[in-house]
Amino acid sequence: MDSTILLFLLQDGITSGAIYALLGLALVLVFAVTRVILIPQGEFITFGALTYATLATGKVPGTALLALGMGVVAFCFDMVSGRNVMSAQRLLRSLALNIVLPLAIWGVATALAGRQNGVAINFLLSIVIVAPIGLYLYRIAYQPIAHASVLVLLIASVGMHLALQGLGLVFFGPEGLRAPAISAAAFTIGPLRFTGQSIGIYAITILLIVGLWLLFGYTLYGKALRATAVNRLGARIVGIRTTLSGQVAFLLAAVIGTISGILIVPITTIYYDTGFLIGLKGFVAAIIGGLVSYPLTAAAALVVGIVEAFSSFYASNFKEVIVFTLLLPVLILRSLASPEVEEEED
């Protein structure tokens, strides 16, 4: 291997690692706030990518109807759970969030279908279409069992992953899609060629990380999320609505997953089930970070991306195995470092 190939592999690894960093941060955020291991994060990637690609062809993406359908189900859940304490204000709030909002989004998507919209419009519209799915997913699948054990929440995540993957097949079909790059610009530095897409990935990743840092450190909702992550009971005692914290966490995860999918789809063909494997690599980074450390998760994601790039060069048939093998030493070290717990006797 010469220095040029080394630089190419490092560039490719850092580009992939930036995507995995975003996904890892979203997984850590959701787990810290809700104790949910968000396996459906991969579906947010898929929905974001295929929504963006469908909008680029001038068609209405199926996710607009999916969001509307999930909103109707969430509204029914609100009506059933609050039937004894329902007020006009709560009814109107639920109606606006679960019915009016997705209906308006579907109307905008339908009105813009068939036009040659710019990349920026398709980018923003994709986020607006997919983000509410995160809200409704939490309301339907996780809010009713918010106080269940982590194992029960994990089983629910597996079930929602399978359900959303099947819905992805229904709405988008088995054919893969690609979309135009967010920028056609390109320039060369030495032997390396930087495209507008790769620069966009770096820039958007940095902006999102900085934005999350500002959100958690300087906004009321961010501090509420941090408080809920540290102590759910204490957060409820001081008046923080843990249900709202869960909704915000899932909304942020959906936005991050959508943006990740949009950044990926111009680079590779995305199918209805592609996001699961990509999300797993973000999960590897999150596990290395202990599902608690944001900086360590971001650093681990870059390592995962670089290892994947070099594995593709040296042993392409085993690159996935090599990437997931990174978990073994981490789990062994954490197991040795944790105190021994004696099993209770019956």
C-alpha cells in the first residue's frame, strides 16, 4: 500500500465515520432519555433517503401517507388513554399534532409533486415528512410501556423495526433508489478529490454536533433532556414532563436519521432494508461509548468508519465481520471492569 491509497482509505473512512457519528449520537440520546435501544433508527435512515430520492423524481413519497396513518393511530391512543380526563385544550392539541400536522405535510408534498424543486427544498421537505414519524412512533410503541424494563423496551424495538421495514417495502417497493448530490462542486488537494457531497457530510455533521451541544447546554428543553437522562424520577418531581422529553428525543433521532439518509443516498443505492445495517454500525460506536458518552461515541464512529474502509481494501468479503468484531474487546473490558454480581437463589 502506498501513501496515496492510504489517504484515499482514510478519506473514505472519515466520510463514513461522520455518518456513523450522527447515528451513534442519536442512539445515545434516545437511550439516555428513554432507556430505549432504538433499533428502528435504521428505518429513519431508509425513510429519509428514499423520501429524498422520491421527491427528486417529482413524486409524492409514501412516508407522507405513513406519517398521516401513524398520526391517526396516535390520536386514537390519546383519546383512549385520556378518556376520563380529556379537556377541550388537550383534545385540540392532540388533533393539531396528530391529524392536522401530518395532513398539512401531505398536502404540501402533494402540491410540490411534479415540479422540479431545488435540492434545498427537497432536503427540508424530507426532514419535515419523516420527523413526525419519530413522534408518533414514541407515542404508539414506547410511551404506553415507558416504565417497563430495558428488555421489554428492546423487544418492542425489534418489533417496531420489523414493522417499519415491512412498511418501507410496501411504500417504496423492492427497487433501490439514488438521488442527486447536494452539491456538484468538486476540488482537488494533492491526490485527494473532495466532492460537494463529501464536504456537505463533514459540514452538516459538525453543525449538528455543535447544535446538539448548544441545545443541551443553553436551552430549556436541552436541560430538561439532560435532567431526564440523569434521573427520571427526580425530573418528574421538579416538574419536567418525561413524556415530552421522550417525544423530543425521538424527534431529534428521526431528524438525525433522516439527514443521515439524505447524505448517504447520493453515494450508494438505498433499498427498503439498507438502513438497518448502516444503523448497526452507528450502534457499534454507541456501544463503544458505553451508551452514555457523546465524545467517545463520535470518536468511536470515526474508528469504525476507518476500520471499515481498510477492511474493504484488504478483506472485502469480511468487512462487516471485522467491524462488528470491534465490539468484542470492548465488551470483555467492560465485563472485567464491572463489579461481580451474585445471582439470587430461589
